[in-house]
Amino acid sequence: MTAHTVGAALTQARERYIQRNPISHSLHKDSSEYMPGGNTRTILHVSPFPITFASGEKARLTSVDGHTYVDFLGEYSAGIFGHSNPRIREAVHDALDKGWNYGGQTTMEKILAKMVVSRFRPSGMDMVRFTNSGTESNTVAIAAALNVTGRRKILVFSGGYHSGTLIFPMDLMKNPSARNVNLPHEFVFAPYNNIEDTNEVIASLPPQSLAAIIVEPLQGSGGCGPATKEFLHYLRLTADAQACLLIVDEVMASRLGPHGCSAEMGIKADLISLGKYVGGGMTFGAFGGRRDIMDLFDPEKSGLQHPGTYNNNVVTMSAGIVALDIYNASEVARLNAFGVRFKTALQGVLVHHGIYPPHPDGAARDIIEVDSFKNDTLIKPEEDSVAPHERLPVMFVTGHGSMVNVRFSGPSSADLKALYYFHMLQNDIYLAPRGYTPLTWN
């Protein structure tokens, strides 16, 4: 398929989309008078305009134009329980019946804190603090690292996304002066999943100048590329050698293991960040880790400030207690197994159409993308039968467990990705414009 053919197909798909969603189109034009681009959350923008939804139930969403979609986005992992889980709804209703803004402590936060620490202790969590979002969790975790070490440099990786103000696409890596809204830390850029090049970057720094290394064990926004165990263990050893903190961003990836992704990979983080699914999909985040670090936030011991009106809101605390009970170890395993079957089926379709090369023994490949400053390659650490560096197929699947991403490569990749998105919407399937499809518990 030529670039011209893809472009023509995309133009037709957009026209069908506009005709299919006239009310969403009208609402978008009206709201553009009051919000930049008619939008208050950049990730939800899509050209020519996003769908406006009227309601959600279980794993389905209904738009203002009357179309009902199977939701394969799951609120970017935050909505793992769907849109109307009856147990979470009951917990929220019970909390609302007792009032929702106390300005004081409640029993709910104490119960949830014990549950969260017990669950994620194998990943390195001895104590926890609640926040309003994963963004805040990572922001405060980095602030803690600066206070612990007295240093300023933060090692980050290509494709990383740690918050609305900690975004590291490959373009920014290549051009650090590019416009962005990142916090003004002294970031040091390295290629994700690449030990050799990362080691070169660290070796170029003044000795023990890093305050922290922050990494996702699976990059949600970066296309669901999972880190290798070797890479994460290398980072653990490097953090120890550099006397800096290893911050593992598990806002999304913690859903992949009964005790978090770090535990599944056999490492302990110094600090871990968690996101909204742990709070039942409410306005929630958390960070926790080593006791000596978390003691910095004890007003009786150190007094490092961490305020937040909604840190212990009873609605979120109540929803989180139920959520962790629902998404227990057996459910984690069940959803991951479903994700493997889902990914294998997607790959089977691509193999059938000659788009994606089959594995010699018929198993599903785990493709891990490496964004290097030298080239764009693939590594397949567990596949001896495949060359270590192989060009990407035009359409491929990445992910691990219940987090899956359909991706595209080549000069027409942006148009192909958009064409895929509009094709799925035409067939009443809702997913992220980037092809991200985290599976939900429903």
C-alpha cells in the first residue's frame, strides 16, 4: 500500500467519522470557544475532533450521537473495573451518605494504607502516602530523591511517561531544547532497554551525581514495550553503585503482577508510584517505598511537606478498599492470561495477512522496541533463532499481560495508525488513538 493510497483511505475514513458524529462535532466547535482546542485533557484530542460520550456501563460507552462502543481503552488503565462496577458504586454511595469533605483523618485511609503496603511490599513498599494522581506521585517521589541525596540530576528514558509534566518522547531526547511543559529538573536522557548505551550515558556524568533513576517496567504511553529483567536489574545495581534512588513508575504496570511489576521482575525499588485503578478508578495516586525515605514525610521526624485536600478523600479511600479486594491475585492472573490470548489472536491476524512474520514454533512474540540514539532497532532477548536487530514490520503488537498496543512503523506509520483508529470506531470499538488497548476486568 503506497503513501498516496493510505492518505486517500484516511481522508475517506475521516469523512465517514464526521458524518457519523454530527453532535460530537457541533459540541467540539462550541467548546473551542472556551477551552483551547475544545479540550482540557490533551491525550483525548483527536483530529478532526474527539467523540463526546454521554454514558458508560460495564465495558461499554455510549456517545451523544447514539453509538455504543466496546471500550478497549479502559481510561488508559485507570478504568480497569469498567464504568459501573456494582461493588465500587455501593462503596461510593455509602461514603457519600456520610459526607465527603471532612478536613480530618478517617478510618478508610488507614484500612487502605494497610492493604496497599501489604500488597506491594514485595516490590519494595514499606510505607505509603496517597495523592490525587500518578502525576503527583511521581512528582513527589522525585522531590524526595532530591532531598535524600542533595543532588539534582534525574536519569530518564526514551518513550517514558511519568506525568503530564514528565514526558520524554524520542523527539525530546534528540532535541532537549524543544518546547515542552516538563518540570525544570536536570534530566539526563538515556535509551530505554539498552544497557550498553545507558552505561555510556552514566559514565559521561560526574561520579555519583544522580539523585534518581526513574523507569517504567512497561512503558504505557511509550507503546507497551516491557523492560527486560536484565535491564531492570542493571538499573537496580547502578542505583546502588551511584548511591541514588531507583524510582519505579508502576502507575500502569502494577496491574501486571499480584504484588506489582517490580516483584515480578525480581527487584525492589526504593520508591514506587501507583495510579488510579488502585483507587477504584477515582482521583487517586500513591507513592511509597523504603521506610527511611518515607519517614521524611513524618511530621514528628522530618516534616517534609506533602499536603493535598483529596489525598484521603473518603470516596476514593472507600472505592480503593473494594477495588483491591476485587482485583486480587487470581484476577490479576486471569486478566493477564486473557491478555496473552488477545495478543496472540491479534498477531495471528497479522501473520495470516502476511504483515507480521510468524515465530518458528508458532508462539506469540514479545517484541521489545529499543529507541537508541544510534538507530531504531528491535531486540528479542529470548529468541536465538531471530537476528538480534531486525527491522520493524509495518504493523505489529507489543505488550505484556493485560496491557497491549497495536503499533505501526515506516514512513506512513502516522496515517496507518489514524486509519486503524477510525476503522475500529466505525466498527464500534473504542481505543486510544495510539492503539493502546489495556484490558478491563469486566
